[in-house]
Amino acid sequence: MTDQRSTGFSRRGLLGAFAATALATAPTYSKAAGFLRGGGDIRRISMYSGRTGERLDTIYWIEGEYIGEALREINAFMRDWRNGKVVNMDSRTVDIMAASHRLMDTSEPYMLLSGYRSPETNAMLRQNSSGVARNSLHMRGQAADLRLSNRSVGQMAKAAAACHAGGVGTYSGSNFVHMDCGDVRSWRG
């Protein structure tokens, strides 16, 4: 996915250099609104998948603009790993994840347990668990199930709830938190 120029710089490398410079000079709270005030002028998401072994660490928003290439990488990373189906993840969910991560002040990447789920995958999971919603927001690309080893499920849920921007499900027994961009609500699974 890199676009090599004759100078030896890739588009991604230039974006990274710009972002590093912007991180040092940008005011942290200037243009972001509401729950994203803590997101700053640069938004970054860092995750890994225990299922596929893949890692993602990308800046996906700079100075009020989403970066299309980074969003496409996020979509591919958060695909239904069981069948490879990809959808456009709702950027509001990614924003909630990033803002929550920043509130927790950790450099550890999220472990993504589930992002997008195809209807077939969701139906299979419903057969095996009572905790899977029939009309899950995972099927719309609007939810993620996440884990951190250096933060408790309670800490993660409090950070996500502090965003006042979507649903937060606490699954202490399975050690993960569900974050979505649906109605503001919370539950324990």
C-alpha cells in the first residue's frame, strides 16, 4: 500500500513525519468537540488481533480531517476474521475507541476481539452464546469488543462511558469491554 516516489519517501512516511511534527506543535484541545476534546488535533488508534496476529498503529485523523487510507486500513483490520468480509467501520466508533484509550493514558494497544461481524458469523455466535444480540451493531460496523492487559475492564468501561457517546458493555467474566456508537447506554454481560 505504500506509494514510493523517486525521492524514496512514501506517502505514509510523509504523513508520519507530518504527524510527528504536528504532535509536538499542535494544541491538544483546540478543534475537537464534545467527547473528543481529549482526542486532540491528531487521532491515533493502535490495536492487535490475537486471532490473526496482525497489528495496526495508525493516525487516522489530522486537524479535522479523516485520512482515507488510514480508515481503509482500519476497515480491513476490523474485518470479520472468520470469513474475511470487510465493511466501512463507523468512524464514530473508532473515535470513541481512540478517545477512551487516550483517557486511560496507556501506550498498550487494544486487543481487538471483535469488530465487524457478518450476519452469518453473528447468527453462529448467537447459537453458542446468550450474550450475542440478534441485531448487533457489530453487523453494521458500529461496535468493537476490546481488551487491555494493563487496565481493568472497569477502568476501560469508565473511560468509554466518560465519552457519553455510545453503548458500553462490561464483560468482566470474559475480560473485555464492548464499545459502540449507538444510543448512550451501559450494561453488564
